[in-house]
Amino acid sequence: MNNAFSAIALYRAGRLDDALRCCLSALRSASPPLAAFEIAAEIHLRRNQWDAAETLLNEAIRYAPDSLNSRFNLGVVHVQRKKLEAALAHFEHCLREAPDNVEYMNAVGNCLRLQGDCTQASRVLKGAHAKAPKHGGICENLGWVLLSSNPHEAHAHFEAAFSAGNRSARVAQGMTESLIATGAYQAAVNLAQSALKEFSKNPELHHCLGVALVKSRRSTTAIDAFRTALRFKPEHAEARVNLAVQLEQQGELGAAEQELREALIRQPMCPEALFHLAFLKSACFSEAEEQLLRCALREARNLNDKGRLGLALGRVLEQRKKHEESMQAVLSARKMLAPSSQYCPESDSRRTEELILSHTQQSTRNAQAQEAVSSIFVVGMPRSGTSLTEQILASHPQVEALGETGVARALLQKLTDLNGGQYPQNWAQISPQQRHDLRIYAQGLLTDRLPRQENKVLVETTPGNHALVGMLAELLPSARFVLCQRSPLDTAISLLQHPLSPEHDYSHRLEHLSHRFKQFARCQQLWLRQFPNSCTRVMYERLVTEPEQTIRALLATLELPYSETCLYPHKTQRTVRTPSAAQVRSPIYRSAVQRWKKYHGALSPLISSLEPLEDAHQADLRSTS
């Protein structure tokens, strides 16, 4: 017993080696005291020596089954070793014996969170928070639980944890991630950089900094942050995949492939590494990697992971020329993703009607704008040639291509701020003064995005801005709009095969995909009719089969002199932040024309539905030949 008392005193004094020796001496006695087991185990816990701690705690529980402290610490060991079910059993046992103990409530809630049961975790942690609102650990865990569903509230909890004295690297990471989730990218960069002054070797904070920099469109600096994270934690799969994505977007396809394969060496079943490797144009899957992908698909629990891996499998099979099997894999993946779709055909139709009503009330712009072209908006359905068109224009010496600038989103928000209005519902009702204010604001947004001291034409490429052409054309008389158009069936096939951001979730169901195309076609006709001098149409098929003739005509329409560099867009070095990042690094190719014919059997309902649009497109091609 004297050894046990000595161990307690030494442990409290921070003399852990001496305390451990006293504990081990006490444990050799005929009746070892429980305190010796527990103190020795806690010392091993502090040193991350999980095996030794688990052995001692199991002995302690056999010696004293009612010891809640031993059970709690054994649960902590199981969490560290990712034995979450065993950990939860111990934590829940402790909570049943002491239902008001907030430490036990916090442990149960955190374990439920790690198991993915955020609903139950939130219930338990909110109960704990009600009892101890300034408990730093509870506030932190509530932040993690709420991060995906309510990032603003999550950020408030992380800040409360920090104020309560929990100033750990994990709290700094949570604060940074919640800022990223709310769109406060620069604030996230600043916070991560500040936290790294104290936690300079923390890989998670370096990774968070990289993500925030990507969102802030600073790819080169982001690459440095991801590489720093990997220097401190080479097995960090997410950092390695994010590094690979940035390298791909900068055109370093070989380096991107190398990073993805390294991620798979360290974590063979990493879903994101398998996914991005499958869609990297320069990479070819081996038979072993295909089997690994199939295995990951079978074992994936998350429906989103299963859907993305299914699309990746479709891509691999497509590379092997197994077209029917490829499309079956794609359709199966889309079926898995369909329940997550928020697309509403009725709302889409209603919005198109509102666009037509708002802009047919305005007079057609017959006169050519007097101002020189200062900005070009490239719009269209995704996978219709928008990235290729942007890359061609970016190759012109008088052009600065910035990808997606967010100008249109900012204008929509400004419209709401001015009078609470929405586009297009209230567009016809805004006053001349408000229209003038919006025009000045729009011009300022574009000017701010141009590099200093450069008199270049800005090119903005956001395919979704197609629905906003009317607003942009009226506010920016010196802007031009390149309306990209491709065979509806070829575009539809490509949309099915390539995963895009959530706003394109109409691709999950064939009937929704068909409906979206029909609304797009109606808008296309509206803009060409109402703004003939501001809008020009580029046919993808003409662009890839007759590139010089088509590019000359396009540049002339945009009031740009012809430049032969536009014929070789793959040689232009720039960051491309779209799923076509790898494709635009290749010379202009025509192999993607009429791809839909390979899938006629599997997609007959979609083909039948889109046949009138396809016929109209082919007629347009013939008329412009």
C-alpha cells in the first residue's frame, strides 16, 4: 500500500517514471491495490502505449468489476484503437451507473459521433452541454457533430471550447473547418496560419490551410501546405489526394498520378484515391487496381462513396472498351445516388417560364454595344465544351481567363440586398436607380479580378451562369456571351459518366436529365433571340472538326485578333478547376463526337426523350456547314 501512496504522490508531482516503478512494485504484491493498476494504466495512456494500458485495465476490471474509472479508461483505449463498439459499451456502462456524469455523457456522445450516428450523438452531447455549458470537451465534440449540418453553430461551439480553455490543435482545426464550410475562406486561412505558429508540426492544420487556400483560389500555396502536412504525416490520405487534385489542375498529370498511387500504397482501400485515379486521364488501371476498386465498392458503407466508386468503375470499364458493362456500372451508381437528389422538375420549369417572362418584356438588344469588349462569359451545359472553349480563349495573348469568379453569385446577393428581390421573379420591377447601382457594382467586381496594370479581356467560365445571361447582358453592355452547345445525347452521356457538384444532381435520374436539357434548350433560344449582338453560339462538333475556321470566327465575333496560339490550347499553362482539367491538356481531339451510339441499348428511354433536341442540333450543324 505504501508503494501505491508513493505512486499517487509521484504521479501528481509529474514524476511519471518513478510513479510507474512504484506501481509495478505494488502490483507484484499478493493483494495489489486497484490504484496501482489505474495509475500505471494512466501513465501508459499519456504515453500512447495502448497495449500496456489495455492489459492493466483489463486486470483492474477483473480485480474490481465496479471500477468506473478503469472502465472509462479502457473505453478511451478502445477509441484510440478504433474499437468503437467495445468503447461505447464501456462508456454506456459508466453512464448507467452515474447518469449525471458529464464526462461519461461526453464520451458516449463522442463515440456515437465517431460511429457516424450524429443524431444520437447530438442528443447526448446537448444533454451534457445543458448541464455543463462551459465544458471545453463537450463544446468541441458538439462542434464536430454539427460541422456538416450547421457549420455556423459548429463554429460557435468551437469558439466556446476555446474560451473555456480548450485551446488544442483539434479545436483550432474545428474552427478552421467550420469557417471553410461557411465560405469564410480568408478567415480560415488567417486562423490556420495563426494556429500553426503554436502547432507548427500539426499535419491536420497544414491540411486545413491547404483546403482554405484552394477555396481562395491559391493553388500554388495550397500545394505547399499539403506537402507540409505529408512531411509530418506521410500516411495522410486526404492531404495526398488533395495534393494530387491540385497537381492535376495545374497540368502536372504525372505527378498527380504518382501521389494517388502513393496514397493507395499506404491505404489500399482509400475511396477518394481510387476515384481520382480512375478519372485521371493519363492513368490506366491495372487488373489488380480494378479488383481493388471492386472490393472497395463492395465494402463501402456510405452511399455517396458507393456511388462515386461506381462511377469510377464505369470509367475504368470504359477505358477497357467494355461499353455496355461500363454503362451498367454508371446507371447502378446513379441509382444509389438518386435518393440524395434535390432536383425538382416543376421548379426548373417554373424558373424557365419566369426567365422568359422577365426578358421578353424587355426590348431586344438590336444595336451593337458601343463599348469595346471587356469581358466574356463562357456558359453552357456542363460537359458541353465550356472548359475547352475557355482554354482556347485563355491561349490568346490579350485574354485573362479566371475560371469561375463568383461574379454572378455576388450580383444575385446584391440584388437581394438592394430591395429583397430575387432573379428572375423581380427583375422587371427593379427601379432604374437600382439597375444603375447593380451595373456599377458588376463592373467593379470584374475590374477587381483583373491583374493590375494589364489591359486584358477577362474570361469567366461558370456553366451554370447560362441561366443568368439575361441579367448579365443587361447590366454589362460591354460583355459578350459564348453559348457552348454540343450534341444533347453526347452531353448527356458525359454527364452521366462524370460526377459533378451537387447542383447537377439532375444527372442521377434519366427523366430528370432529359427535363434539364429541355429547359436549357428553351433558355438557349431565349438568349439568342433577345440578345443577338451579345451572344454567340459555339458548336462543339465544329470546334473539334474544323478548329481553325471555328476559332477564327469566334475571335472575330469577340473583337479579338486572330492568334495561332488558340489552335494549341493544350500548351497553355494555367490552373483549370473543372473535371476537364486533364482533357484540356491534350491537343484538340474529335473522338468524343457521337459517343452516345455506343450505349444505344442501355439508354433507349433517354435517347427517345432527347431525340427531338438531338435532331434539332444536327440540323443546326448541317445549316452552319
